[in-house]
Amino acid sequence: MTRGGRAGEISPAGIAQLAGAVVLLGGAWPVTKFATNAGAAPLWFGLGRAALSGLAAFVLLGALGRLRWPLRADLPALLAVGVLQIAGFFALAHAAIAYVPAGRTAILSNTTTIFVVPLSLAFLHEAIPPRRWLATLIGLAGIIVLVGPWSLDWHRAGVLVGNLFLLGAAASWSLAIILVRRFPPHSTMFALLPWCFAIAATLLAPLALLHGGVGHWTTGGLAALGFIGLVGGPIGTWCVMEAAVTLPSVVASVGFLATPAVGLLLSAVFLGEKLEASLIAGAALILGGVVVAVWPARGG
């Protein structure tokens, strides 16, 4: 039993949090691409994003008088989110940008369903109804269409490494979802948010230092970092954390598949990236899978 209510229950609040996560984190990739294209080093961008998000969360909770030390019972969820969902995901996904186009990064790094479904069966023993299996297959079909592995030049240096980084990022996020479901925190995820980002920033700092220079930061790059770090990152991550607690893990993971579709669509609108037929078809399949996953079952 979690704060979300009965096992398998889909609440309106959980769906709203899932939608907020998809829009904010999907929009983060075009903004990240803009900054890194302008010269910002990817891992330093990830570190700055985590540090600013943590600062924003600390200030907000302090202003509300709700800043507290985490409880002992919060430790599993705190480490799962801080180490795996934020630090592990940021490190692998941002490192992959050096090898893989940002659009593909947005797709593969969010394929949590590949890992969440078997992990849910193995560790959570969640009952997965047939329609959610169908939703998973539809969503993954959309991912395959979007990625188009048949069009990749697998002989080009870095392609395999970059794609393995992205699958590792998705696996790291997926494990965090399972751990938070298995060991729900006593405190609210909102109260844990600054501590999660603090852990992530502490782990990312040495990786960024080892990576080398900070790159070239333009005014636009700094503005992009400020938006993601102070607004999109903390709010989007909080939405993800809450959705992972309040929604069945398969529903949450299928819903997160909409994130890369949103990212690619926003890239087409704001960055002028080509809107190809495969993009439209893949996005339609993913969103179709989301609808199937969250559609109310007959009888309640």
C-alpha cells in the first residue's frame, strides 16, 4: 500500500502529475540541445541543472517553513531518486549527447517501460492486466518507429556507445521507479526534493570535473540552464516522483514514453527540426499506448 491508495488505482492527481512531468521534461530536451549546440559542455549542463534545481527546492521549502531533515524511513526513496533517477540518468543521458543526436537522446533515455514491466513482475508482484500489456507493446512500437534502428550507421564510432549510455539511463530511471514503489517514503516527495538534488549534484560534480572544460556558455545557454534548473527541472522531477508513488508502475512508465514524443514535437516547432512521417507515426503510437494504459477498466 502506498500513498496512492489501492494497488492498481489511477487517480486524477496522479494523471495530472504524469502530464506535468511529460510536458516539462519533454520540453527540457530541446532547451538542453539549444544550450549544448551553443557550446555548453553536456555534463556541466547536467551538473548545473541539478544544482540549480536543488537550490530552488531548498529556497522554496525554506520559505514555506517546510524544510526538514529526511527521516530514516525516507532513505531508500531518497537514495533511489538522488542516485539513480537524477544523478545516474543525468550522467548517462547528457554524456550520450556527445555521440547521439539530441532527438534520439530524448527517445531512448525515456524507454523506461522496457525495464519497468519485468522489474514490476519480479519485485513488486503487481498484477498487470492485458490492456496494460497491450499499452506497453503499442508504446514500444512507437519508440521503435521513432528511433528507426534500421537507419543508423552502426559502424560509425560512438553510435553503439551512445545508445548503450541511453539504455543505461533508462534502466537507472526504471530502477528508481521500482524502488520508490517498493519502499515509499514516509515524508512527501516534495519535502525530499531538495535533498535528492543535493545528492545528485554531489555525485555529478566529480564526473563533470573529470570530463574536462565547462565549454562555451552564451547568454542563451545560461538562460536555458536557468529555466530548466529553476523551473522545469524541480517541478518536472517532483511530478515524476509523485506519479511514481501514486500510479501503478506500468501506467507511470508507459505515460513517461510520451516525454520523447513531446520533446521531438517541441524541437520541430521551436528548433525547426524536420517533422517526418516516422515522427508523426511514432508519436501517435506512443500516445495511443498512454491512452490504453490509463483508460478506466470496466466496472471501476
